[in-house]
Amino acid sequence: MEDSIATATGHGQVQVYFSTNSPDIELPEEKRQLRVPTDVRRYGLSQILNSESMLDTSAPIPFDFLINGTFLRTTIDEYLVANGLSSETTLNLQYVRSLIPPLYEASF
Amino acid sequence: STHLDETTIELRSAIDAREQWTHYEAMTRDLSLSLTEQLRLILAPTLATKMRGDFRTGKRLNIKRIIPYIASQYKRDKIWMRRSVPSKRSYQIMLAVDDSKSMGESGSGSLAFETLVMVSKSLSMLEVGDICVLGFGDQVNIAHDFDTPFSSDAGPRIFQHFGFEQSRTDVTRLVRESIEIFRTARAKASSSPADLWQLQLIISDGVCDSSEHEPIRRLLREALEERIMMVFVIVDDVRNKKKGESVMDLKEARFVKDENTGQSNVKIERYLDTFPFQYYLIVSDVKELPGVLATLLRQWFTEVVDSSG
Ligand SMILES: [Mg+2]
């Protein structure tokens, strides 16, 4: 069974809903829903949010992501497995400006 | 069947399923009738040609018996022309309903049930051939097989198989296993293979991993070669969805490696842009279905069936 979960989400996608408490970096309503690869971590998600079709930032803003009040420190896939969730569920991702200096970004 | 052996899905209570079926049946009764009338004209064109040739115009008036047929609560169905002039064309029609969790979460489950009840009722009233119902998610379950007549208790029994709890939407597996089921059914069919038409309607929110789109496309070519028609009915209950959540607006992010710099760049694309099914329709209200489904099937018959004689 564990095996099938791993393959089920390994190269998969999950639907996420992006939200934030900071009005200046808020996405327009129609852009908040997105299917993303499940093998991304906060860095990949940050890249997605900064991209042209999303926030279209002039200089990339590093973001952190909270799911249910907890910072995402693994891949989404690992988060799903650890929390017994399937990729059929929409994940609510709350994003905040990261306090981690961009220099260390690669280690996440 | 073997598919049922490996599944862990528990059947829902018979009482609940019956109650639910009755509810959806009442809700879609008029629409079923409308669909039946439209499908009758599409699925039996060989019959119509035959009648014109054999009986001239007089016999064609029998189509008007549709009204007494409805008025008699479908009891007088044996009057239908198919009885007196045997049709050469017969059908095996499969309804595959998405049983994955996303169906329940997106609120599309009840729209899928409405669609299933309406279409299966129409097809059974038409008596054009055998009906099979599948549920799919991470696996494929047969809720009603081709060999079993679609009697009045068939519907509630089918409903027992659906709970929208499956943790994955494996459309590739569905298509692959459907082709196998169709092959077996064709081999067992009593009519000559040339007169047998196999049609599948997939009822789903339409969302699976887009990495599946290409493998599905390959399987669909296989199906086409074997004259299996697969129509994807996307139920998209926009009334219960947030802005941007409709399958029509749904987007996906991919990472594409730049050959020159070696960097990964984000590409955002419309989910439906790579959707592999050639014949698909999006339904946000079950009332639209009889019309759009009829149009699509008519188109298919013009393109495929009639051209192959
Ligand atoms: Mg699903």
C-alpha cells in the first residue's frame, strides 16, 4: 500500500489554493487556484509565485508557505504522505515573505 | 469479477443507495425522456432507412407513439418499430463514473450522479443494447456488467459502489481496462462484429495528472482502431466552485529546463490544452446534457459510423 501511495504522488500534481494576509502581494482571485507538481518544495513554489503569469515580480521575493499553520519544509509529496492526504485534495497554501536570507535558499 | 476481488471499497448500504437513486431519478425524469427521444433518432438511423424502404411513409408515423409510450409510463414500449423490423445495428454502452475523492470535494459528485441516472435510464428505455457501469479512481470496479439486464433494481445496486473515496484518478488505467472489457464483450456478443458499436461515456470532473495525457492519447488511438468510441463528459459544477476553479479556467505549473542556461523556468498553461480526449463536453448543469450529448453523438456518427458504412 505504501508503495502505491509513493507512485501515486511521485510524479503527480496537486491542486493548491494560494492565499496571503499581505494585500500588496495578493493574487487576483482567478489565479489562486493552480495545479502544481508534488515534488516541489518551498523554493519551487516561490519560483511559481514570482513567475510572469502569477505575481510577475520585478525582483524575486522569497516566500515561505504555511499549510494549516505549519511551515512547509519538505516536498509537497512528502507532506501529503506524512499527513495521510491524497493528491485529490486541494491544499491551502498561505504564503508569507520569507525571513530566511535568499543566500541560503538553495538549502531548502 | 477479478476487479472486485482486489478492491477494498466497501459497498454502501442498500437502503441509502435506493433512496438516493429514487431522488435523482425523480429529479431527472423529464430530462431522461428528452434524451431518450434525441438518442432514438441518432442511435437507430439504420432502422429509419429500413423502414422507409420497406414500409413507405405510413410506418414512420410510429415515431409518434412515443407520446402514448410515455403516457403509459413506458409500459407500451413493445410497440416500437425495432420489434417489427429488426435493426442490424446493436450497441454496447459503458458508463464510467469517476469515484475519486476530488468528485466529492469539488461538489461535482451530485452532478455526476444526476448524469449517470439520466443517461442510464435513457439508454435502458431505448433498449438499443447492453449497458455496463464502471466506477474508477485508483482502480476500476464493475458496478454493472454487460451480461446483467438493466432491471429496476439495477440503479440502486450501482449506487452502492460509489462513495467518492478513491485516493487517485487513474484515467490511463480506466481507458486501458475499458478497452479490455470491450474486447471481451465483443467476443461474447451475439450480433455480427461489424454491426456492433461500442460506446463509452466517462463522467468525471476531468482532472487527472497531466503527465497521463500522452499515454491516454496513445490508448485512445488503440480504441479508435477497434471502433470503440470514448466520450468524456466533464461535470463542472461551477455553482459550487470558486473563481478560477472551473476546469475551463484551471491552470497548471510546470518546470521546463532551459537548454542553454540549464535553469528551470516556470511555465503556466491551461489544464485543458493537453486534454487527450477528442470527444469531450463540459456540463455545468444537467439540463444542458441531452442537447450537447446528442449533438456530439450525431457528429461522431457522421464522421465515423456513416462513413464506414
Ligand atoms: Mg479526481
